[in-house]
Amino acid sequence: MFRSLGFAMLGLLVVRSAIAAGGDDDGGRKLRDVAYADAASTRLNVDAPAEGDRHPIVVWVHGGAWRFGDKDFVQEQPKAFTKRGYVWVGVGYRFVPEVTYKEQAGDVARAVRWARDHAKEFGGDPDRIFLMGHSAGAHLAALTATDERYLKAAGLDLDALSGVILLDGAGYDVPRQIRESVLPRIRSLYTGVFGDDPKVQEDASPIQHVAGDKGIAPFLILHVGRLDSRTQSNALAARLREAGVEATVAAFPSKTHMTINRELGRPGDRPTQVVFDFLEARCNPEPAAARAE
């Protein structure tokens, strides 16, 4: 208990000192490598608008096949989102084989809890938190948003999320992905992470946890032209709709698995506009001048 309290107080001091240290070249508020849990890799970054409060929060989960990746490998995203009046929280998490998908989803849930608890310290709105991820990060975001065990362990319910945005994931139904993958290397990637036990594969599948009356937030699911991401995206959306959950699918066949992520936030990028349309329809954040650009 005392260790947890001390850790929480340390985190609070880190947040306050980082904000007090000043903003960035764009005049925004920045935090870097803030601990949200005990592990060395459970760190996050915050980019927030320079002024105001009650800004909606986007919690970002990077990809990397569940084994690698970095919260710092972003291009235009943080700047683009803060310009539109959002707080960007980029999350680092532990990797396979050190942990399993369960601990990874638990890390994501704890990062959401941290963002909610500390929101007012960087001008965020604890009641408007959106979870977004790419590739393996899309799988973890979807799992955290549909399997209530992870947020519950962090002291939250599924309705703590205002929306979920998935960029080109293909692991929403893990057994199907393993069964239907044409390339052996794709099958081995998934079995290397989720194993050969069908029950474990099903437990790791967001689609298996979708049910009505759970408080699951609306989903926006983006995919590129590849068959597995299109199939998995449409299947997850169909299951969500059957459960009475709002789900929108947007296809971008001219994008690749990498460019849909790398180009997010760039001016004129169509997936970026679709993401902002989804967000703004649910929270209509300030500043209005930025939305009109």
C-alpha cells in the first residue's frame, strides 16, 4: 500500500515538474517518459494544447507485432491532434515474450487510468477519452475496449472510453487469422504471440468479447487494401453492430499498412480527416478556428 502511494505521489510530482518546465516550440504542453506503472517500459508521453482545459484525450497505442515498437516513433500525429484541440497520450508497453497479450492489454488499461486521473493537470477532460491504435496496437486497443477485465483491474468500466479508433489491425479474430493466413510467416507470427491453444487464441480475440449492454464505446475501424485487415475489420464491425454498438468501417485501398500510420496527421490526408470527423462528432472540441482549417 505504502509503495503504491509513494509511486503515485512520485508520478504526480513528475507530471507537475514536467509541465512547470515549459512547453515546446509550438507553445504546447509536453510531458516525456512519465511512469504510469512500475515496469521500465510502461512510460508515456503527453502533448497538450498550450491553453485551456477539458480537451478530449486520445490515448495512442503503437504497433510492432506485439514484440517491438516505440511510443516516440510518431510523425505529425501529436502536433496535428493538439492543433485540433486534443491531448495526445502516446503509450509504451511491455513486449512478448517478456509478457503475454494479457499483460499488454493491462498496460494499456493502466495508461487509460493514468490519463483519466491526471487529465486536469495538462488540460485534459477525464470524461472524454478515446483509445486509438495501429496494427498490434489496434488489437490491444480493441481488446481493452471489449474485454472488461482489463479496465476493471485498473478501476474503470468500459464506458470510461468515449470511442475507439483502429488503424489496419488484423488480429481481431486470432483463430481466424491463423486459419486463413496464406503466408506461413503470418501464421507463425500469430502463433508465436498467442500460441497453439484455441481457447487462448479466442480469449485474445476482441471479437469474442463483444456483447450488448457492456458499455462498449463506438468504434471507427480503418483498413487498407490487404485482404486480412479488410476481412477482420468488417467482421469485428458486424459483431459490434449485432450487439448494438456503433461501428463504422472506412477503407483506404491506396494506403499501405505503414502509410496509413505514417501519414496520419498530414494535411490533406483522407484517413486523418475521417478520424477527426469521428472524434469531433462526439465531442466537438475547441478551438473552432482550428477545426475550420
